[in-house]
Amino acid sequence: MSDALMRTYARLPVAFERGEGAWLTDNKGERYLDALSGIGVCNLGHGHPVITQAIAEQARTLLHTSNLYRIPLQERLAAKLCELADMAAIFFTNSGAEANEAALKLARLYGRKRNIDTPTVMVMDGGFHGRTLATLSATGNRRVQAGFDPLVDGFVRVPYDDLAAVERAGNNNNRIVAVLVEPIQGEAGVVVPDKGYLTGLRRICDERAWLLMLDEVQTGLGRTGAWFAHQRLGAKPDVLTLAKALGNGYPIGACLARGEAAELFEPGSHGSTFGGNPLACRVGLAVLQTLQSERLVQRASRLGERMFAQLQAGLAGRPGVRAVRGLGLMQGIALEWPCTELVYQALDRKLLINVTEQSVLRLLPPLILTDEEAQWITHTVIDLVTSFLSNSGTTRRG
Ligand SMILES: *Cc1c(COP(=O)(O)O)cnc(C)c1O
């Protein structure tokens, strides 16, 4: 490993050189099936020809101007995304954390307009919103925050999937102006809330005039078998943040808003040098067009159901398996004890997976997966988990 890199990641001992579809090839020529998509980024797989062509053409034409000028590609991407998400206006960023920063700034402006001088945003235990100071303060995981005190003020935290706790916190605090929440928690271990949770949050936000701000950085853009997870879960946000899959690997994020929230920023109140530049937006447009033309959102729904049924049949109810959960092609297998070694065991079998929160095996495969690839992933995962449990089960019980 290079000493010239800060040690922010404990990297696996593999280096990829090429990618094609769901497959990555390392520098020794070994092929791996990518069931993680660079953490939910390369939803169209690697080296998709439409994306490659969009990047190449745009690189030849124009990379960057500035938001000091009109950017027709940005206007086109905004119009298309607003149509898909039924939102009114967008601010483009380069990452998920920056999209959430924009959302948090909107919440503060929204509060100020209501003469609340210390506007507070409700966030959730286990939530993950990024690594900047404000977004790590919003994140409900002490490990993400450790060492970075003083945290940014203006957050109140409640347990996830607990509407009574939301009501209680609301009754105790009249400075709350918004709720920032993931429709399904990704980093916390693919935590799917109760059926009525999101609609319940929507109702509470309406009653109390709070903004419902959904962080769909991981769940958005087809991942869960709908364009946006909230469309499956039945509650429309006032503010919606996206990133990961929007550029299929090219960095781009977005903060979308409707109603009053869409009108709060004015010239000078927010900005970004790179955000929404011609290249990023050209890629974003190509991603949306490809998701549509290849019917990949529907594909994620159908394939997700099949894989989920296979994982359930193979693993649910086994001793050591807490739950098999997920939606569309976002799936987690929660075990009773830490299982990070599964990542290495999968790597030996040439399968790329991830373990989050120590004990949840997470799958975020590309949406272009073939039936055979999907089948191979579920079989391999069932096999790996089964032998992991029978080995570690005996040592742990013994
Ligand atoms: C990945 C992620 C982020 C952070 O995105 P970055 O692009 O790494 O800043 C924020 N929210 C959620 C839900 C995520 O999964």
C-alpha cells in the first residue's frame, strides 16, 4: 500500500484495471463479478458504451465553463430529473455530501423565513449523510463523528422507524424545521422501515410545516426497483438528494426541491465551481436515457424480487441469520455476529460484496446484471454465508 495516501481506507489487496458490464479485471488478469457497483454507483455496469461515448464526445466539445454562464446541458438535465422526480428545481453538486449540505442550507433558510433563529433539523439514529462537517454531524454513527468535535449544531436525533419518537421530539422542540432521512438506511445495514413510516413522516411534516428531506443518494435512480425509493414507499419529499448512480462513476450530485423550498436560494446564497458542468450533465443525461431505454428500473424490480426470494429461501430462519432484507437490487443479509471476513472469502471466490455495520452483508449489484450473473451471486452468497455460519457458529457456541 502507498505511504503517499492518507490512511482513510483499509483497502483490500486487489487493484482493478478494466471493467465490462458487471465484471472487473484486476492487474493479474483475474475476473471478478461486481455485486457492489462501487457502492451503488455503476448501476449501468462498467464501460457502458453509451456512457463512454457521451464522455468522449463531450470531452472533445466542452468540459467546463462556469455557473456564471448559462449551461444548456445543465438545464436539460434539470428538466429531465424534475420530470422524473416531480420536483420543481435543482442545485447540482459533485457528491452526495454536498447535495445534503445544500439541503441543510435550504432547511436553515426555510427556518429563518419563519423567524426561527436557531433552525433545527431532525435526523435519525443510524442515518448516514456524508463526511463533511455538517453531514457527519447529521450522521447517526459515533464512529463517523469520532475525533471531529465540535460538531455542527442544529440537529436533533431520534430512533429510526419510530413515529412516536418523531412526535415527541416535535412536542419538545419548536425550533425543528425539517426532517432529513434515508427512505432505506444504506450504511446502517440496509434497514427497511415499516410500511407506514415514510407516509407517517409525510403526515407529521405536513401538520407541523416541516420540510421532508429525503436522502436518496444510495436508494435513488432505479436501485430499489423504482426511479426513487419514496415512490415505492408512498411519500413525496419537499427536498430530495441524489448522487452515487447519477453519473455512473462520473462525480455528480443533485439537490432537488419543490414548493417553497425550491425558491429559497438566491444569487449568492449558494454555489459550486464544478457543480453541474457540461461534462457531468452530459453524463447524467446519458445515464437517465439509458435507464429508460434499457428499462432498467423495471429490471431492478423483477431481478431484485427473484434474488431476494432466493436469498430468503436459502438463508432466512437459519441460526445466525438475523434477517434478509432490502428492496429491488439493494439487499442485506444481517447476521448475529461480525462477519467482515466474508468480504475476503467472497474475494477468493471472485465475487465483490461489502459488509456494513460489521455484521450485514450488503449487495448493490449493477442493474444490467444478466439472469445467470444474478443466479451466481445468490448461490455464491448463500454458500459463503452457510459455511461461515457453520464454522463461526461452532467456535462461538463452543
Ligand atoms: C454515499 C452516501 C452519502 C455520501 O455521498 P458522497 O458522494 O460520498 O459524499 C450520503 N448519503 C447516503 C445515503 C449515502 O449512501
